[in-house]
Amino acid sequence: MEIIDCRGLKCPQPVINTKKYFDAVENGKVQVIVDNEVAKNNISKFSQSNNFKYEAEEKNGLYYIKVEKNKLAESKKVERNNLVIVITSDNLGTGDDGLGSTLMKSYLYALSVADTIPTELLFLNSGVKLAAAGSDVLESLLKLRERGVNIACCGICLDFYNLKDKLQVGEITNMYTIIEKMNGASNTIKL
């Protein structure tokens, strides 16, 4: 079994290294070694999204993720149309911040009760504030998550605003995964 040692590598490099390996083989098994839970979770999400088998184990502060690509299993992956909404600010539109905040709250509420909902809500830059403690749109985001919308926030952005430990809804992700979700979408809307 091949080993990809990603200890000490910052996000999204462990996912990129894993993807490069699997892009080069038709079938294969690999063990990826990472030193943080975010990297472990990102490798697991990458494996799930590609219909790869995987299992993760923690030993002495390191994560060992076994990933297997089977071309036959991968071909059974169902492609579907999806909508990705990328929210890059805690306000909707430019101009008055008070109005922008009111518009964002109204938008997310309306989205949470709409007949057609996105597959993904991706939060970047100050948009991550909407998914953190104290946000007045958490109820709408929780409703969207209950309806099956995947909610993800940029880890670098959460770090920048010191909000990683205050995240209330969604998962922490990386730019590589954000790009993959945007590129794989049938339609992407940026707010």
C-alpha cells in the first residue's frame, strides 16, 4: 500500500496530494498520514465525494486514513444537477451596512422556506460570521441544513475572524474543496 505523508502540511495540501495520487491510477489503495483533525475530515470528505472506500484511525495524535479507489465503484457514482450558493459577506449588496444585514437575513429566511434549495451553501470572507455564534440568521441556516443543504465555511476565514470555536452551523472546509464544489455545480450563485 502506498503511503502519502502529509504531516505538517497546511490545508488544502493533504487533499491535493491525495487527489494527485488517485488521478494517476485507475485502481489503488493508499494510506494518508495527517497531523490534524481538519485534514483528516477533508480527506474523508474527498473520499466520500469520489465514492472511494476509506477508514480513519487516530494513533498518538496522528490520523491514518486508508483510501481505496475502485474504478467499478466509482463508475456507479450518480451525477446530479446542483446549485451552489457562495456567500462572501455578512451583508447582501453594497451600500448601507444596516440595510445589507436586513437584506441578508431576509434572503436566507426566504431561501429556507423556498421550494427549490441549493445543494451547498459556502461561506467565505466575512460571510463566515453568518454561521457563528451571535448571528441573527442561524435559525434559517439550521432549517436549510435540516432540509439537506450542505453548509461549509472557509477555515482560513474563520481563523482570520477568530470564529473557529464559535461556529454554530456547518463544517470547516478548505479552498480546494470549495473550488471542487463550485466547479462541479450545475449553477453557482455568488452573493
